[in-house]
Amino acid sequence: MKLIKNIIKKYMGSFAYYYSYLGYRMWFLLITSILVGLLDGLGLTMFIPLLSMIASDQAEASSSALGNFGFIVEGLNNIGLELNLVVVLMTMLVFFVGKGFAKFFERYLRVVYQQYFISRIRFENIDALVNYNYEAFTSADAGKIQNTLSGEVERVMQSFRTYSDMLQQSVMLLTYAALAVISSPQFAMLIVMGGFLTNLLFSSMYKKTKLLSFDLVKSNNLFQGFIIQSVAFYKYLKATASIIDYKRFLKEKVNEIEFITRKMGILSSIMLGMREPLMIGVVVAVILIQVELLEGSLATIMLSLLFFYRGLTALSSIQTSYNKFLSFSGSIDNMKSFTKSLQASPEVNGDDKVSSIQNIEFKNLSFSYNKKNTVLRNINLNIKPKQSIAFIGESGSGKTTLINLLAGLLKPSNGDLLINQKSIHSIELVNYRRRIGYITQEPIIFDDTLFNNVTLWDQKNEENLIRFQEAIKKSQLSSFISDLSDKEEERIGNNGVTLSGGQKQRISIARELYKDVDILLMDEATSALDTKTEKNIQKSIDDLKGEYTIIMIAHRLSTVKTCDQIVLLDKGEIKAKGDYKTLIENSSEFATMISSQQL
């Protein structure tokens, strides 16, 4: 069994890929395809006695008219049926009705399996992305992620649809070939040779299509990345008229993609135009060889010719489907490598559950990215519950890295981070993160209702409405909501485009308070606001002190005066720590920073 799997994986890579998701369902598709071809072939055999009766003007046909398929006539005779016109027509009808049911069942299975297949891929990639290591994510290609999870998924689904067509036509071809060989072996061999030669004509086109498919995937990945950036930086591009240059750049990328697509379409059109003339050419050539050179009888090859005409039709469909399938081959390889890269860098998780976060301790902690650039060195710090603490320092001093470590996004390179005396390495991270609120410099606002923005699509029941109102009250949003026409059901636009900076930041605070957290992480939460709004938001934050452990990164030192502990970082090391008064008295660096901001 292992040997068979290895052979399939090596020589039938695409089948192995689909089989890895569909399993036994692939065999059901094969079986139903064989059944369709078999019933179609048996139905076609009944045309021969029908034509024989018409040509001879006889009421009945003999089994000799069917050659090696005479067993059908003999079977009918055994059940008391003579091969007259009515029996021939009714037998033909039975076979084709059976084929119709088999065809329906095969198509039904294909639709069901197609949806199952694409759902499995989407779920697998979503799970892998959710479990993706954050450090690996920071160096990932955003355009590739966007394109693979959206456009490439659709192309992989189309590849399966095309592959299913190709698989069915291949089975039909083999079935017709087998029936033709039974009917007339010599004629069958000549047709097979002709079909093989015509297939060679298309091999170079197949290679070109496959290479173009890879180019298309690369171009789509880049284009998606540029689109993401155009949306993210739209305000700047618009305000500086740089959007005109960016528009030209985007159009060049569109033309690039369309050029590749057009070349693939031309190759497909050439193959589509050539297939029927080549097919008829093979049939004509083989008939002439069989009758003129080999002096065979046209009557003896009639049934075989009928089978092979159907077979060559299937072959031409295979050639077209295969070329179309190759146009998606780049997407399949891209999907494989994308899924593999996500699964190769999973987040390392522990088993210890955290019901609440009490004590936090940095113990001789150091951190470096890729074991090269050391960002933090020998950090020793204890954070008590309900304490407010601020990290300050110049850009690049390691403040954000400390916040990322606290959120479990990064793991210490050396030393440890202890949560309730347990190592961060042993803690179950999802459970731990549910106890953390995270408020960033740029508020996270979804294009949805205010209620959904605060609750993150929690069910709207009485209990959750009470929690929602409490979070709104604590974040001082009550008067703002009362002025809205639809209250909490008001849609607030893409990234809160209709809201002020202060309103967006209050919504971010309300979201974290709704979650019932122990810790609030604030990464320069007020630095992007004007002075008046900053003071109002700072008052809201000050009102929360004593209820939560508040850990903030501060750019403006006016926001840290009331903190229980201030930690001054410089080049990844703690230079000083203490409350505001202590640092003023004991740290010349802190005093200089205060002086420069005229506090």
C-alpha cells in the first residue's frame, strides 16, 4: 500500500493532492465515470443492429452484426426477446436512461465534493494562519497572503473542476478504447497510435501554459500587495497627488497580468481550433489504411469506429481540459507552498491555563530577531496586579518588543517571562490572551455597527447588552451614542472614516473593557491625538487605574506622571525605573527628557 501511495505521489502529483483532501471520494468519481462510459458504449452498440435492419430491410437482426458484442443479443434471446426494432429501440433507451441517471449522480457528487474540497482548503489555511508564528508573520508577504486566501483559492477550485472533467473524459476514453479493442483490435491499435501522435503536437503548448501559470501567480501576488498598500496609504497618496503616479504603476501591473492571461488564452484557442480537424484527420487516415492497405471490411470496423469517434471526442476534450488545468497549476503549487509555509512555523503553545493574570515577572530576559539582532538585554522587572506601568525611551529602545512579549506574540530568546510564576513557554496562549486588552496607536475599527465593533460580533442578548453599556460608560462614549440615529446599531464606516480620532480610540478602549480583561496594553494609545483629545482620553485611562493592570508605551511624558512605575529603556536595557518623582531625582536621562518636553 505504501509503494502504491509513493507511485501515485511521484507520477500522479495532482491526483495525490486532491486525494489528500477528498480520500475515498476520488474513487467514487472514477467509478461513476466508468459507469457513464460503459452505459454509453452499450447504448451505442444498439445502433449497429438498428442500422443492419435498416440496410437489409429485415424485421430482426442477428448477433453477428455486433461481432464480439453478440453476447447482448444472446442475453436478450435467453430472456425470450427477439432482436426486432422495438427491442433494439427499448434496449437502447434503457442504456441511455441508465447513463442519464449515472451522469446526474456523477455531476451531483462532483458538486458536493468540490464544495467539500474548497472548504477543507479554506479551513486548513485559516487554522494555519491563526496558529502562525507572529515573528514569521512579520516577514511574510502580505500580498501573497491576501491573494492566496482569496483569488488563488478560487483558481484552485477551478483546477479541481477542470481536473474532474479531465478525469471523467480519461475514464470515458479508456472505456471506449476497451470496447473498441473488443470490437476490432487491429483498428483500435491504429487509432491509438494516431491519437498518441496528435497528442505530441500539443506537448510544447502544455509546457508554455504551465510556465505562464507560474508567472500569473507571481504577478497576482504582487498586484494584491500593491492594492493593499494603496488602500492603507490612500490618504497620503491622495493628499500629495502621488496617487496619479501610483495609478499609472497599478495600471502597468494590470497590463502585465492581462498580457499573461491573453497569451494563455491564445494557446487555449489554438488547441481548441486544432482538435476537431486533427481528430477527423486521424479517423480518415485510419479508415483508409484499414480498408485500402490492409483490405479490411468497413462493416467489421463500424462499431469500433463508433466507439473511437466517441473516444477521440473524449481525447480532444482531455487535451483542452489539460491545457486549461495547466493554467491553474501555478495556483496549485502556490497553494501547496503557502499552506506548507504556514504549517512549518506554528506558534508553540503550552498546556497551563490562566484564569486570571496576577503577577508578571521578567527574569533575565533577552530577545533577538532571528538570533542576530539583539533588541532586549537582561530585563528584570516585576509588575504587580492593578499596577500602572509605563515604558519610555527613544525609538528602537525595545518598548514595543516588550509589549509583544507580554502579549505572547514573541518568546524570550534567553531568560524567561513568568505569568503567575509560570513560564510563558508553558502557558496556553489563547486562554492567556483572553485576559489581555490591547489598545494600539492606530485604533482598530471594523466596517460594521458600533455594537459589533465593541463586542466583536458577540450575540446581542440582555446579558451582553448590559456588558456593552458598562464598557461604553467606562470609556465615556454614552453621550456620543445617544446622539446617533441608530444608537449602537449605527454603522461607522471603513476604519471609522466618519469618526474623530478620540471617538475611535474610545471605541477601542470600550472593546477591551467589554472583554473582561485583567491587563490593558497600550502602545502609544494617545500619541496620534491632539492635546485636548489626549487629555480627555488620558482622563478615561486614569479612571481605570486600580481596576486593571495598565501597561503602556508613552511618547508624551505628560501621560506617565500618575503611573505607579516608569521604566526607562535605552538600547534594549533598563536604565532606570521608579515612580515619576524618583526618576526625576535619580535619573539624569529622564530629567533631560522631561526638560526637552517642557514638563
